[in-house]
Amino acid sequence: GEDVEQSLFLSVREGDSSVINCTYTDSSSTYLYWYKQEPGAGLQLLTYIFSNMDMKQDQRLTVLLNKKDKHLSLRIADTQTGDSAIYFCAEKLIKAAGNKLTFGGGTRVLVKP
Amino acid sequence: NAGVTQTPKFQVLKTGQSMTLQCAQDMNHEYMSWYRQDPGMGLRLIHYSVGAGITDQGEVPNGYNVSRSTTEDFPLRLLSAAPSQTSVYFCASSYSRAGVYGYTFGSGTRLTVV
């Protein structure tokens, strides 16, 4: 079945790299996404990766996809206090009805000065 | 600004009351959906629509109704509010195949049922 899991919390010092991990169970994903949610706001699409890719880099963001282990990660280089937020991974399945995305529970990232 | 607009931002209801959460988008997206967000549970899909006149249930549809008479609007109705429906509700839209664009989310409606 569909299940996307993330760790609940990550604390990192300003200037360090953050790595947020996500595991999923369904291998029929087409796209995998990372969203950011700041306090009191909706979710904002950060980046995505197509399921036939292993890595994607976009400025400070690096997405790694390990299809064998069904593991997705988001690395944020030079983490800033403005990166403090909840990060959600999500997958879109080939078989999903309509356009459904399945979301993980979110990882709360706290950046300490 | 283009995007997804949700109203109201905050609402307090008494148990048993009904209300409608509004969602409108101006991007001509075919797909619209409603999620609820509860602490530690991520986002759970309530209902979705793949186009005007077409709706379907998500994971947690009980206690909620939707309709889609136009491409732009996708209201969510709570029929008889219960404390278990206290949550933050998000409306999201996308092109028919989200692909590289993913979803565009509204800013949410925080609902408290007392």
C-alpha cells in the first residue's frame, strides 16, 4: 500500500548542511516532491525529482533518490534561519486515482544560530 | 495575485453547526483537492475533483461534502461539525497531471469545533 514516512524533527546549526530523509513503500512512483511549510502558511513546492533520476540539484537543494531502498533525501547546504520550517515529502503514483499525492507526516527543521 | 484563495482563515464552530469552506483558483487547473492537517499525521486527503462536475472521495471523507460546478471553485461543506473535525484545512490545485508543477496550496483554514 501507500505509505510515506519521515522523521519528526531535525535540529541543525546555521551554516551547516541539513539532510531530511523520507522512505516510501510503493515503487510505482512517477514524481517525488519536497514541500516546505512555514508557520501559519500553506505548503510551498521546493523541488521535485522524476522517478527515473538519481539526483537533482537546485541551488542549495540536492535531492537524492535511491529506488532500490525506496529512500528519498533532501539536503540543504549552508542552512539559514529562514530554512526553519516543516518539510514534507510526497509521491505521485502511476496508479493513483485522479492526481493524488501521498504525503509524509512532515519533518520539523529547527535552525539554531 | 494568481493562486489558490481560501476563506475564511479562521473559524470557530459549535458542535452540530454546518459551514462551508471556500476555495477558488484562477490558474485554470483541472484538479482540485481538500486536505486536512493534524499534528504528527501529515496531510490526509478528504475529497478531490478532476474537473467541473466530477468529484471523488479521498482517505477521510466522512462528515464532508464537496461539489464542483465551475473549474475555479471547490467548496468543502461540513454537514454537522464535530470536535474531531478540529484541524487545519488546505485546498490544493494542479494541472491534470501534476508532473513538474506539483500542487499549488492555499494558505489554509484553521477550524476549531467546540
